[in-house]
Amino acid sequence: MAKAAQKIQELSLEEVMGDRFGRYSKYIIQERALPDIRDGLKPVQRRILYAMYLDGNTSDKPFRKSAKSVGNIMGNFHPHGDSSIYDAMVRLSQNWKLREPLIEMHGNNGSMDGDPPAAMRYTEARLSKISAELLRDIDKDTVDMVLNFDDTEQEPTVLPARFPNLLVNGATGISAGYATEIPPHNLGEVIDAMVYLVDHPAATLDDLMQFIKGPDFPTGGILQGLAGIKEAYQTGRGKAVLRAKTNIEPLRGHKAQIVITEIPYEVNKAQLVKRIDEMRLLKKVDGIAEVRDESDRMGLSIVIELKKDADAKGILNYLYKNTDLQITYNFNVVAIADMRPKQVGLVEILQSYLAHQQDVVTRRTKFNLKKAQDRQHIVEGLIKALSILDQVIQVIRSSKNKKDAKLNLIHQFQFTEKQAEAIVILQLYRLTNTDVTELRQENEALSKSINDYQEILQNPKVLAKLIKKEALAVKKAYASPRLTTIQKEIETIKISTRVVVADEEVRVAVTKDGYYKRSSIRSFQASKGGKDAKDNGVREGDYFVLNTTARTLQHLFMFTNKGNLIYRPIHEITEVRWKEVGEHVSQSVGLDVDEVIIAAKVINTLKEPLNFIFATKLGQIKQVTLANLQPNRTYKSKPQMAVKLKDIQDEVLLVAQIDAIDVLHTDVVVATYKGYGLRYPLSEVPEVGAKAAGVKAVDLKDDDFVAAYTLVFDPQDDLGVLTQRGAYKQMHLSELPVSNRARRGLLILHELKRNPHRIFRIFTEPKQSGQQIEKIVLTTDTQTEVTIDPKKHSFGDRYSNGSFILDTETQGVPAHIDIQYNLLETESADKDSK
């Protein structure tokens, strides 16, 4: 009991778990997931090749059932599940995964579509011809052998590997704390680089990259980004862009088709075709008519047939960007070097392989030298025995038995034990003159071989020459042309919106309370063109600030009274029926509780030469070019600033859009609440950035503020004025002469001592043909609508207060106005929120 107690150790759970996990990690790193830098194989792959080699399941023999090979591998070398062994065997046979497959397989061994292989009982396998180069001379003590899991067999710790398999076939694996992603390379290029390294041990990466241009994937493709490839070869980490090889072919009827003949490495072809077809069905890209997989035994072929006059190059760029037709390949070159995982570059891989080959050839040469020396020793004894044949025969006949004969030969003729053994077992037919001649020829050949072997061992140059010769022989037998094209630069993909979005006419609307929607023209017309309020999907108390026809390729800018801009490409607005209310801006963009939309503008392109004029209640005004209002990358979730408001009480009253060329011919008219009007050229308002507050628009009295702004494009235009008491008047623009910015202005209302009129809105009444105001709809705070026909009202002078059109006591006070022009298309951008 005392002895048993002494064996008990008190350890914390942390120590136990740390120790056990450390052992487990070391095991899976060294014995499962990562390849050896010398032969490029993981343990299971090495055991598969060695077990099949021992069984004689080689390329010059008939195929055998895969199940038999898997059973032998599992029973003798790899005590794991049969499925893991078979999966590894299948991958070694797949010519779309390995540049030089190491196993040949009859039957279904999977496909590029991700189809699973047939069960091992149905398939047959054998080593490929090139596998013999990995295993060649393994029986000549070229590598270290260790006992297998049950100490019944010997297995190699590494294969002799007559070519750099780590680079040629690459590797993929994940272990504890480490992962590896090594791409395949071209056999001929890799061997040329290795041969150069033999001759130039101090070769640099640039020297070797003269031969190895980059990875050479079995599926071909185009690899872009030489800088990333070089970085990966330098450090073991890097990335490049791998894209499919495609061709655009013209068809009859102004049509074309995109034909894909090579796809990126390890991309699932079926999933790729499905993804492209889903884009066609969901109309994520416009112009694709049909997607077909026409691959057969002649090669891969995916055909994307396009619609008439479709932008083939644009569609192809979109597919590069949004499907696996183009992927980013990330190099992560990790291998087991000196029994530990290490991130390595190209030079170190080839140096380690070359050191391995020097060791293999040296050990093989020593083995062959010993074998030749042993044989020559026997041959010399036989030649000596034949020269004294009669005496030898007499000694043997006089001996009691074989053992006695050997002793007598050793004692009387000074033969060694091995020579005596060879003599006593010599067959009688060998005692001819012909055989003596053959023995002398064999002795000469052995002497030459021994000299050659000794020279290899003693002269490093001869050793290097032999390594080069054998490597070049492998290249001559197995090298194939490069499949992957290397391009120096990564092509920048530019996608036109026209490729993604069908250019269609739609109806777009925005309300003061922040609802916006897009509807088809058909839905709009089915709702009686929005003539009835109940058919517009507008909530009670809300109204449109924009209701117009637009195109899906145009852009929508929505401006709030707090100086914010909300941007939406029209094609990104959710399409709903016209009768529905639509989406609210707060679903994606956070706004203040009292923040409303005061204007919305449809822009053709974001590069138009447009200016925006912003003016505020406390008398600030500015111009901003469209170039300074470009949407930022967070436009979907955050508003961007269009105007900086200095005072919390301030708010934006005017948002106007004007062509840059018209700025010099436009006037600004400002009307204050207490009846002052000021007119001056828009050119006096400077252009500033979006985050600027602007300049002073008008000189306000302490208890006054701006009621409204309007822009005048023609000196012949008139002004309309609405007061808070429900009075309306028209006045000629000449009544308000042009002045300068930041002045007090002139009174445009008659000041009454009791209950004076105050300005609610002013607006421009154009005189151009076809652009006159058809009617003005005034809505009060009690939702009472009053229609004003300007033609039925006479003009007043600057000092008049106009005529009453509204009884504020019974109908309510003015809330907003809707100015409708006699145009086919009405844009209600002049509707205000007050």
C-alpha cells in the first residue's frame, strides 16, 4: 500500500489538460495533418503508397480492389478508420486535385461537381507510374525505417522521393494551431529550379523564379498578382487572384455567349453553375438568357448564353466579382521540417529537398558499394577455386560433411568463410571454361562499379552531377506543359450598374414623414394614377414631397430639415404596390424624432454638373456641388451631412437643384416671417463643402426669421405670396428689385396694427409657355384643402396684403401647399413641410 501511495501524483486539472493536449497536438501535427518538407506526403499518404508498393500493386500490374488495399493499409500501418484511408487514396487519384496523381483508379473516384466516389468495394486502384519515382530505391537503405503500431512491420519515416512532390502536388491540411495551403506546381519547372540550385547553392529567390513562374494548378486558370506570389515564395504567406479562363463568342442575332473552359482550383463546378443560374433567375444581373454545363470527356465547358445586345464584358466582370469564377488564393506554406512545423519559402523547400536527395543518394551508394564489394569478394574466391579446381575437389571429397569441407578449404587454401560457403554450394555446371570467363568479366565490372561508388562518396561534384542526371530523367519522362497562365498585375474589376440592373421606368415617391417606395408603372396606373389619396398609400397627415416617374439606373437624394442627406440608388429601393405605404427611412437610417423629409431629388448620374442650394430658417445659405455630395460607403445605414446647422433652433427650408451653367442667370428671393423680401443673384452665394454652414442670406431682425425662399430663373416671372391668415397675392418680380446678399430687404406686406399678416410661403409663378401653374392646393392643419387658381386672382403691389382665400377660424391655418404645373409630368418638389 505504501509503495502504491508513492506512485500517486497530485496534479492540477490545468497541468493534466495542458500535458495531454500538448501530446495530442504534437501527434496530429507530426502524424496526421501536415506534409513532410522532404517528400511532400502526410503519414497516411506515405503509408498508402508504401503498403501498395509492398503488395506489388504497381503500375505494371493489374488493378486490385480498393477495399483490399485499404484493408492491408489499415491492418499493417494505419490503425484508423477505413473511410479516412479511402478518402486519402481517392484524393491521390483525382487529376483535378493533384498536378501529378500518385494513384490510378478504375471506377467512380468523384468529380469536380463534388460527387462522392463509389464505395471502395466497387473501385479498383494501383500506384501510378510516377509513384515509382517516389518509392524508387526504398529497399536500398535510403531512408530510416521504424516499427509499425504493433511492432510487426517496418515502415519508412520518409520516402526517397526522386522529385519535389511537396511543390509538384501541393498540400492542404488543418491541425492544432497550424494549417497549410500549398499550391501545385509544374514538374518540369520545379526540377529545372532544383538543378539550378545544385549548380548554384547560393541562388536567390529571383534566380529560382526564372524557372518557377508560379503555381500550376491541374485545373488551369489565370493567376494574377506576381507580387503576391513572390511574397508567398519569400515568406510562406501571400495571396494572388485566380480566375477562370473564359472566351466571349459572338452568336447570330446580335447575341453572344461566354464560354468557360477552365475554373479556379478546388471550385465546385456544379455549385458554380447553380450560383450563376440563380443570379439569372433572381435577376441579380441583367442579360443572361441561359446557363448550361456542357462538360464531357473532351473537357470542361460552361456556356452562359446572353440576351440580345447584352454587355458581355460587363456581365463577365460581374460574375468574376460575385461568383467563384474568380477567387483569392491564399498561400500558407507550412510543412514538417526537422520534426517540427515550419513556415517556409521556396528556397528553403528546395534546399531541404536537395539535402534529402543528397542523403538518399549517399545512403544508396553506400548500400550498393557494400553489395558490390561483398559480391566481388565471392567472385574472387570462385575464380581462385576454379584455378585450383582439382585440389579443391579432392579436399571436398575427403571431407566428412559440408561444415568439414568449409573448414578444410579455409585451412588449406586461405579462403574466407563466405568464399568457402560459395564454393561448397557451387553447382557442377559452373565448372566450365565459359563460366570462368563470365566470372572474370563480372569481377571487372564490379571493380568499375566500386570505383564509381567510391568516387560518388568522395567527390561532392560527382554526387551533384548524379542528382541532376536522375532529376532530369524524371523531367524527361513525366514533365507536361504549364496549364495555369501567370499575369503580373491583378486586374481591377469595374462593374457598370447597367449590367446588374435592368433599365426600367418606375414610379418613385417620398413623403414628408420619411416613407419612400418604388412601384411599377403598371401598379401606379392600376391605382388610377394616384388621383385619389386613398390609392397613394399615404398615411393621414402625411404627404408627398416627391412623386415622379424615374428610371432604375437613376439616384434618389432625400434631404431632411436637420441638414441630413439620405441616398438610395433607385434600383435598391424595395418595389411594392403603389397602394402600399413603402419603407421608412428609420428602418435603416437613424433620424431625430422631429426630423422630416423636406425635399427629394432624382439625379440621372452622380457625375452631373449640378449645384444644390441650401437655405435655413435663421438665414444661412450656401451652394454645394454634386461632387461634394457623393454617397459614402455607409449610405445604407447612416445619413450624411449636407448642411451644418449652427443653432439647434435652426432648420433647412430650401433645397433646390440647379444646373451649374444656370447659376449666373438665377436670382434668390428671401421672404421673412414679418414681411421683408430680398432679391439678389445666386452667384453671390459661394460654393462650399457639405460640412460648411454657408453664408448670411438676409439681415434678420432679432425677433424675425425666414419664412420661405424661392429661386427665380426668368426676370419676367411673378411671385406668389401666402400669409398665415389665409391671404394670397400675386406680385410682379419687378416690385422687388435686385439687391445684394445679407441686406434687410423691402417690406412686401402692409403692416397692420391689429392682427398683422405674416408670410407663410412665397413661390415663383413661371411665365414660360407650358410651365405656368395650373393650380395650388393649400392644406390646413385640419386637413381642409383649398384650391387656388392663379388666373382668377389679380396682381397687387408690394404694399398690399392680397385677398383672403381661407377662413382660418373655421378651416384652420395653412400647413403646406402643393403647386401643380400644367406639364405631363408633375414633380411635387415644391411642396413644403410647413
